[in-house]
Amino acid sequence: MNESRIKSNIQISENYFLMEIESPDDIKDIKPGHFLNLRVNSINSTDPLLRRPISIHDYNPESGSVFLLYKRVGRGTEILSTYKKDDKINFLGPLGNGFTVDFKKKKILLMGGGMGAAPLYYLCRVLSRENRLTVLLGANDKDELVYFLEIFKNTGAEVHSASIDGSCGHKGNVIDLCLMENIYDYDYIYSCGPVPMLKELQKLAFEKDLKGEFSLEERMGCGIGLCLSCVCKTVKGNQRVCKEGPVFPLEEVIFE
Amino acid sequence: MNESRIKSNIQISENYFLMEIESPDDIKDIKPGHFLNLRVNSINSTDPLLRRPISIHDYNPESGSVFLLYKRVGRGTEILSTYKKDDKINFLGPLGNGFTVDFKKKKILLMGGGMGAAPLYYLCRVLSRENRLTVLLGANDKDELVYFLEIFKNTGAEVHSASIDGSCGHKGNVIDLCLMENIYDYDYIYSCGPVPMLKELQKLAFEKDLKGEFSLEERMGCGIGLCLSCVCKTVKGNQRVCKEGPVFPLEEVIFE
Amino acid sequence: MLEIDLSTKLASLELKNPVITASGTCGFGEELNEYIDIEKLGALTVKGITVKAWSGNKQPRIAETPSGILNSIGLENPGITGFIDEKLPVLANYRLPVFVNISGHSIDDFVFLAEKLAPYPEISGIEVNVSCPNIEGGGMAFGTDSSLVYQVTREVRKVYPGIVILKLSPNVTDIVEMAQAAEEGGADVISLINTLLGMKIDIKRRKPELGNIFGGLSGPAIKPVAVRMVYQVASKVKIPIIGMGGIMSGSDAIEFLMAGASAVAVGTAAMVNPVLLLKIIDEIRDFMKDNKITKLSEIIGQALL
Amino acid sequence: MLEIDLSTKLASLELKNPVITASGTCGFGEELNEYIDIEKLGALTVKGITVKAWSGNKQPRIAETPSGILNSIGLENPGITGFIDEKLPVLANYRLPVFVNISGHSIDDFVFLAEKLAPYPEISGIEVNVSCPNIEGGGMAFGTDSSLVYQVTREVRKVYPGIVILKLSPNVTDIVEMAQAAEEGGADVISLINTLLGMKIDIKRRKPELGNIFGGLSGPAIKPVAVRMVYQVASKVKIPIIGMGGIMSGSDAIEFLMAGASAVAVGTAAMVNPVLLLKIIDEIRDFMKDNKITKLSEIIGQALL
Ligand SMILES: Cc1cc2nc3c(=O)[nH]c(=O)nc-3n(C[C@H](O)[C@H](O)[C@H](O)COP(=O)(O)OP(=O)(O)OC[C@H]3O[C@@H](n4cnc5c(N)ncnc54)[C@H](O)[C@@H]3O)c2cc1C
Ligand SMILES: Cc1cc2nc3c(=O)[nH]c(=O)nc-3n(C[C@H](O)[C@H](O)[C@H](O)COP(=O)(O)OP(=O)(O)OC[C@H]3O[C@@H](n4cnc5c(N)ncnc54)[C@H](O)[C@@H]3O)c2cc1C
Ligand SMILES: Cc1cc2nc3c(=O)[nH]c(=O)nc-3n(C[C@H](O)[C@H](O)[C@H](O)COP(=O)(O)O)c2cc1C
Ligand SMILES: Cc1cc2nc3c(=O)[nH]c(=O)nc-3n(C[C@H](O)[C@H](O)[C@H](O)COP(=O)(O)O)c2cc1C
Ligand code: FES
Ligand code: FES
């Protein structure tokens, strides 16, 4: 269990917030794909009771900063959005297995749907040093894309976007973008986002015999492997998203 | 229901805190003996659920300030103690009936046990303009008395104190002090504090046929007369401390 | 502009909206009316009335628990005569349906109370409380035995011409059995739930915190149990349900409606903040607007399979 | 310096302190051991084991409620053989008493499981779960019928030489009746309480939030009900009680001890923050120090009249 000082917590669009926290000294190994489980209740309160899992959006060991990007969707994330600079935040983590990052000179595709793009950013930064990356981003509208477009472009990756309402990039979903790419070209693919998207991408990957990894989300109780709240179906049987995951080889996940 | 800005919230001894809040414009009539029922839960939280009743310690219509003096005894008051300048505080009130204040040229005794002295201060300020006041204060030790001694002395009242451990004033309880006074001399007596003290004082008052008022405390659900949580026994039957009280003629209260 | 119809039906009675005060948490309306215009509510249910005036249980009568409260008021009330003489004339001034909650120690008590209230058209119905955990030698016992629930309902039904609501106890193994007994006995409406029996210990004094040892648990803590019971009962009985237990917001109320309640009652929330009663109505309306639902009936029972 | 003795007895077994993990919320100890030294606990109760391996219920399996959680894990577990082959060898490495929670659909299931576990001295006892709300056609039904509780206990007792703990369901009218049935059947210890049956509705999707519709309510919300049941049972049975339901702090644990529990189990709190398990032990010790109590036994049952 850790407690960190919040360096900043800024609203970057109507419902998106970026929080920068001090990385505690005893935490050295923060990998892309890890997540933190954040406490959202105040002192002496048992409500809300559960922690909220949020992915590592970025990590800067030099400045000792961990970045979290979150969308305000319910009361937990609303509470997070009220935290101010110098408030303390309590969390468990970093948790989970993380993405595979030991590639070199490969052509890699990252595909993020909605908030699924959040954990891909740190991954993109790490991989882009020695690989060629293409990033496909999908969202409902421009508002949900501007921030991501900007940061991913700064990594040097090639970035394309799709929006359902057509207000930014291709009008349609991110799977359309994928179909427009020459998918055989890629050595590896990473994705995070809504299940219907992952499902379609898995179908495509199976067709083209493409390897890669998915980062999954499930409701969590403990976030540390105790309670079996968060299991997903895989070819190896049920696996805990918080412990064996959240990242799974794309070919192992079984979608219903 | 009101929401006010906190002007300050300072720790005045180990467990005593003084909060100054802006008095809302639409509240004009704040009487000694009134109390506020303060919300202590944060946004989106249902725990702790109940409000906390705290008496008006002082009121300054010119500066538009209401003062609350509270002791940190449990989680509600602990939460209150964390509030900072410019935070908002939500409350219902002013509630209750308040003390009788239309005396002139009388000799009046105020007797406060522990935190019971808190509501007596505003009363003392109001009455001391046109009456002669003696204030008897009792507490466990010096720490609980210094602040009260100072402020009551500033009203021009004659002040005596007793502490159980003898660290301040008379060693013993405040009833001893009372016995040391020539109680016949007084026209009216006001008291607030622990039940055993009030009970003894009532006995004394009955013997000497003295009139006066007690401000009582009971656990409250609503604070506005809906739920009957807070009733006390009186010669008129059960009465709600939050609605018919908290101030009752001393001769009407029935202690078990 | 979408025309939103919040009205709902409880047997023959139409309420302009589904929000009712829960018995015992809003007195007899008068005090509440100082804070909100009570005529904006769907209906008012008053504090439980007994045959004789009653002074209730020992102090303390209330204790706070995580997201909940325990109460052991113990049915303090002016008795049926006191109610009719002092409270009813005031209630008659309000233009809104009033339900009178009644409690007894025997079937005769309930019948006596129902008969006494029968002549007053200013009362829309009676809520028969067979579930009070706070009176000795009875109260809750009625609500935990389905044959007693059936008998009480049938006898009260015979003497009371208005709406008969049975308020059931959640402290039972099978709530559906109790609800079916009430339906068979001739109840028009079922109220679910009364408080869960609970207690708290004051570890400093090493004693139960409430003067009465046990108390009834209400508030948000019990909402999941309450919604579950409404859901279970709604698919097994035909008469309408008033759902309650921990409603603090419009969303909470909608949970109960979707679980099959035709109306909801709000207790603890009104104690914490009386304004919530009206806010809940507004929030239900807003939800309907946002989701382009024009009639409350389109929500009721939506989550039932 | 005051010597504080935190040890407590559960039948023939002495625990060095009264804090036990609640079944299903601490896996099989291994993951928990990454966060705290589990050997500091009084005992460990593992996830419920069934005859066959089980993959549990549909997602979502967990939902948050006011000061509580609803779960419908559905007893996902490796089955008795998987448990004995894969989990037990790991558990055997820890120097602390282990209880194995078992669940079945029939008396035969329970007997079969008890027989399978009987040969292992590294297991201190079995916790017979007649109260799981999350398995179909059984589970909780056992715990709501006192004659079944009696029979299950008696049959399990015959085949299991170690400590037999009966874990009872709170979803009953009369918990004392169930506890007495367990005592008569020969149980050594009673565990109180399992989760309350509840549900939550997702008003956006207009559907139950859990894949399994109903779930078990745990956490601080249920503490008042749990303390009440421990208190009621403690004055009516002679065998020791493990109290649980919403314990988050030393004070909460002491409430249960004063209500008559000889030990306590902690579930939801460990999920929220595993460190709380040890903090609770420390807080109990601090309370005793502050109050000059040297033996835990001086606290147990103190609030009973
Ligand atoms: C491994 C992992 C990483 C995540 N990373 C991010 C991220 O980087 N940025 C971000 O914005 N969101 C992320 N999420 C989703 C985020 O956890 C939820 O949006 C958040 O918990 C919602 O909480 P709430 O109280 O605002 O919403 P509510 O709907 O009020 O939450 C109610 C309950 O449901 C749970 N819940 C709700 N939505 C989700 C969800 N999508 N996934 C899991 N649990 C949920 C909550 O944790 C809570 O217990 C991640 C989820 C997981 C599992
Ligand atoms: C009319 C009135 C005026 C008061 N004025 C003051 C004041 O000016 N300054 C001050 O320090 N205290 C005052 N009190 C007492 C104050 O309300 C309690 O100390 C406070 O509620 C404790 O809350 P807690 O959460 O810190 O304690 P906890 O013990 O954790 O509270 C648990 C519950 O018990 C209730 N409770 C606990 N102690 C009391 C008590 N003594 N009286 C009523 N309810 C209680 C709380 O409101 C809460 O619902 C007053 C009480 C009443 C009834
Ligand atoms: C202080 C208090 C007094 C109550 N008195 C009664 C009563 O007299 N009759 C009754 O049927 N229910 C009574 N109840 C139960 C409520 O009507 C309601 O069923 C219960 O509190 C659950 O709703 P809530 O969580 O919204 O409060 C009382 C509840 C409280 C908190
Ligand atoms: C996720 C989860 C899984 C559980 N699994 C089991 C189980 O397998 N067997 C069992 O007897 N109880 C199980 N329980 C119930 C707990 O052991 C405990 O009785 C209950 O949660 C109340 O305690 P708490 O409030 O401290 O969690 C489970 C509870 C939770 C929250
Ligand atoms: S959330 Fe508990 S095991 Fe994953
Ligand atoms: S606190 Fe509710 S009537 Fe006084």
C-alpha cells in the first residue's frame, strides 16, 4: 500500500483528467500495462468502499512521476477529479503483468478504442525507441481524440484516427482503419478498448495469423488476486485480469 | 438547507476546535441556544450518514460570522476538524428554540460543564449587556478550561472554575462551586453540561426555589422534529430536544 | 418539450408522482412542511399509530452505522384517539393522499385500529405494519409467520374500505411467501421493506449502544437487500408494491421502480435532508427526459426478466 | 509493560490471536502472503471447495453498494482434488492453522468433501458452508432449514475428526434456531455470518448489474445485522462463534468479541486493503492496553446481559 503526493490533476476535456503523482521511492519497476488501484474514500468513511483500477498512462523515472489518465464516468472517478495538488492519494500497485516490451526493429501496431488508448501511451513511448510504430485511435468524437492524437504524434509514431460522428479523422470505427492498413506488414499488435472492438480485431488477427496482446478490463474487487471477481475466459481456463492479466496474448482470450 | 464558506477552523487545544463560518444572508435570527446540524460526509458518499448537531458558540451579525466550538470525540467531529478555510460546509439551521434572553438588571448565573460551556458564551455576551453575570465553569483539567476562562472574562462577567484534577481553579466539580456561591442571590440560572451535573443542579434549584433553563443534548436523527430520536422526559410528557428544546425550563425536565 | 407523466397507480388510487414519505421518518407532515411543500409529494405516510398512546423506548434511540442508521424509537405516538383528535384535522388540510401506518400486538388491535380509521375519507389508506422490530411481544412476529400475515390482512380487509397496504418485514427466510399471504388475504398494496434487525455495541461502555439493545437498520446500507426483495416479490404477486430502503437519489428510486415497485417511499434520506424528497422527484423526471421516456409505467418492472 | 494475551480458543484449537481470513476473500493464502506475513494471523480460511472444479458465474461478478459489495463469484474453485493436489502442499508450508471451507449441493457432497479432507493433519478444521447464496439449486437452502443444518452437521461430524465449523446463512427468520441445530448436530464452532442476499440494478441498461442477478452483500453495511446475530446466538449456544461481517478495524472486531464471538473473520476489508488484517490485530491489542485488559477472554461476551 502506498501513499503519494499529487503533483497535479488537470481537466483536459469535458470528462478527461490527467493526474500526475509522485512515484514512491521504493517503487522502481513500473512497466507499460501495469495499473494502480486507487482509494477514493475519505478518512473515516467506508463509502465508496472499493478501490478504482487505473492504468499507468506514463511514467517518468527521472522526474519520479507517474501519470494517470482517467475518464469521469461515475462516483469514483468524480471523486478523483476533485483531488487537488498536494493532496495525498492512497493506492495499491503497480499491479498486473504488463505488456511485452523486448522488441527491436519491428513493425508494431497499437490500437486503442476510447480510454483504451490510455495505457498504450507509455507502451508506445517505450517501444518507439527501437521499433516502427503505427497507432490507430478510435473514439466517439473529436473531443475524445485531440489529446491522444497530440501525444502519440509526439512519440514519432504514425497516427490515424477514426470517430463515430466523423468529427475527427475517418468517420467510422477503428476497425475500419485497421482494414485500411496492410495488416500483414505488422510483426506484432497491441490493443486495449471495448470488447466488441477486441473481438473483431481478434477475428482479423486469426485470419491473418497475427500475434499480439490485449489489455482487458473487468470489474475488480481486490485487484491483487484474492477474490476471483475479475476473471476472464481464456484457452487456459479462467484467468484473473488483475493477476495473470490485464495483458493476455490475443490468441488466448475467449470472448463470449 | 444552507451552505456556507468556512472562514477559519483552528485548533485551540488538543481536541478543541473553533470554526468560523459565513452566516448566509437569508438567516437573520440567530439566538443563543440555537444549534446547527452539520453535514460531515463528502460528495457522493453516504457514510457517515447523519449530520452532527453543534451549538452556536457565538454570532456576530456585523461581520456576518457564526462561530462553532467543538470537541473532537469521534469520526464526525474528526472530519469537521479537517475542514479548511474556504471549504464549504452544509448545514440545516439555526435549529431549536433558544434561551430566554429578555432580562434586564438581573443577577444571573451561568453554569457550564465541559463542552456545555460552548453555547453559554453567546448567551453570556447577549445577557451581559444589561445584567450582572456570574459564570461557573467545570471541566476535567486546565486544558479544557483555558479558552473558556479567557473568553468569558472578556464579557465582564465574574468567572470561577473547577477542574477534577485540580489543575485549574477549585479542585472538584462545578457543583461544589455552586454550593460556594450564595445561590439565593440569583434571579435566574442557565446551565448546559453532563446529565449528572444538571441533575444535581436541579435538586439544588428545587431546594432553593430557583428558576432557570437547561440546554439538553440527545442523539439526533433528523434535528428538525421528524423522527422522535431525541426525546427527553419532561413534566409535559416526552419533548423533542431538537424542536421543543434544546432549552427547557429547569423545573420541567425529568431526569431518570 | 417532452411531456413527462410521473403518475402511478396504487390499486384504485392515482398518485401524481411515485415518491411517498416512509412511516416514522416524517412525523405527521407538519414539521416537514416547514422545509418543503409536502403537497408536491406523491403521498404521505404518517408515523405508526397504536391503540394506546405510547412513549417509546429508552434513550439512546438512534445509532449511526456504516451508510445506515439503527433506530429503536419504539413507536412513540399519541394513540389512535390522539391521532384522530389532534393530528388528523391538520393532515386534512393538505391536498395529498395520506396513508396511516398502524401497529398492534394482536389481530384485534389491528382490526380495532382499522375500524377507527374507516370513517375518514381524508385518509386514502392504511399501512398495516406487521414488521416493527421495536415493540415487545409482537410487532415483527406477525410479519414472520405467513399464516398470521394472511389472517391480519383478511380481518383488516373486512373492516376497512379504503386501500389496505401490508408492510412486510425483511427479517424472514422467504419474503415471497409473506407477500403471497398478504395478497391472498386481500391486500391492495405491499410495502417493502421495513428495517433489518441489527445492533451496535459501544465498546467503551461494553454495552449495546441503543437503550433497547436491538434496533431497525435503515438507510443506503440496506438498499441491496430491499431491491432484491422487491424484485423477488414483483414477479410473484400481482398487486402493486411500494419499494423502500435506502433511497437517497432519483437513481436509487429508479432501481426500485425497475425492480417492479409502482411507487417508492423515502425515510432515512428525509431525515438527513428533507429537500431530497423533492429532489428525488426531479431526478426521476430528468432521467426520463434524458432517456426519452414519457410515462413512468414504462420504467416499472423493466429489470424483471 | 503490560503483557497482552491475544490468544483465544476455538474448541480444542488455540489461536494466537482472534483474527482469521474470511473464506473466499483471501484465495489460498499465497497472493495474500505477498502483502502481509500471513503467519501473523490467527488462522486462514480458504476459498470454498466443491466436489468438482467449478468455473463460477458470469461476469460481472461484483458490484459496489453503499459501504458494501455484492459478489456473485459462484464458488469458482479447483475442486477437492485440485485443492488437495495443488493448493494444500503450498498451504502446508505456512505455520498457522488452516480451515477449509466446503460447499455442496447435497448431504452426500458435504460428507464426501469432509472424508477427503479428513486425512490431512495440516488442516485444522473444515468450515461447512450451508449458506452460499451463489450456487444454484442448493447452497443457501441448506442453511435456511434447521433440520437440514442438523443433518449435514451430524453426518459431517461422523466422518471428520478435526474441528467442524458450521457457517450459517443470515437470510433466515431465526438464526438462533439454525445455530442450535448445528450445536445439536455436533458442530464445534459456528461461523456467523455469510453474506446477505441482495441485488443492484444498472438503470442505464435496465438490467440487474450482476451476471447472476442476485449476489451476496458483505462489508461494513451488514455489520449491524452480523453483530446482532452473534449476540443472539452467543446467549443461546455453548460452542464458540467466529464473528464476521463488515469488520474494517479493531473497534469493529471488538464489537463482535463483546457480542460473544471468540474469534473474528475479515473478508471485504482484506480485499480493500490486505494490510488491515494485521492492523486489526494491532488495534485490538492497543484497545486492551489502553483499557488495562490483559486477556482477550475478558472481552469476549462482555456486552451480553
Ligand atoms: C486494469 C484496468 C485499468 C483501467 N485503466 C483505466 C484508465 O487508465 N483510465 C480510465 O479512465 N479508466 C480505466 N479503467 C476503468 C476504470 O477502472 C473505471 O472507469 C472506474 O473504475 C469507474 O469508476 P467510477 O466509480 O467512476 O464508476 P462507477 O460506474 O460508479 O463504478 C462502480 C463500480 O464499477 C467499477 N467499474 C466501473 N466501470 C468499470 C470498468 N470499465 N472497468 C472496471 N471496473 C469498472 C468501479 O471500479 C466500481 O467498483 C481501467 C479498468 C481496469 C480494470
Ligand atoms: C443540541 C446539541 C448541541 C451540541 N453542541 C455541541 C457543541 O457546541 N460542541 C460540541 O463539541 N458538541 C456539541 N454537541 C455534541 C456533538 O453533537 C457530538 O459531540 C457529536 O455529534 C459527536 O459526533 P462524532 O461523530 O464526533 O462522535 P461519534 O461518537 O462517532 O458519533 C456517533 C453518533 O452519535 C452522535 N453523538 C455522539 N455524541 C453525542 C452527543 N454528546 N450528543 C448528541 N449526539 C451525539 C453523533 O451525532 C453521531 O450520530 C451537541 C449536541 C447536541 C444534541
Ligand atoms: C426513525 C425511524 C422510525 C420509523 N418508524 C416506523 C413506523 O412507525 N412504522 C413503520 O412501518 N416503519 C417505520 N420505520 C421504517 C421506515 O418506514 C422504512 O421502512 C425504513 O426506514 C426503510 O426505508 P429508509 O431506508 O428510506 O429509511 C421507521 C424508520 C426510521 C428510521
Ligand atoms: C468475494 C467473496 C467471496 C466469498 N466466497 C465465500 C466462500 O467461498 N465461502 C464462504 O463460506 N463464504 C464466502 N464469502 C463470504 C465471506 O467469507 C464472509 O462471510 C462475508 O463476506 C462477510 O464478511 P466481510 O463483510 O468481512 O466480507 C465470500 C465473500 C466475498 C466478498
Ligand atoms: S479483483 Fe480480486 S482476483 Fe482480481
Ligand atoms: S432528532 Fe428527529 S425529532 Fe429530534
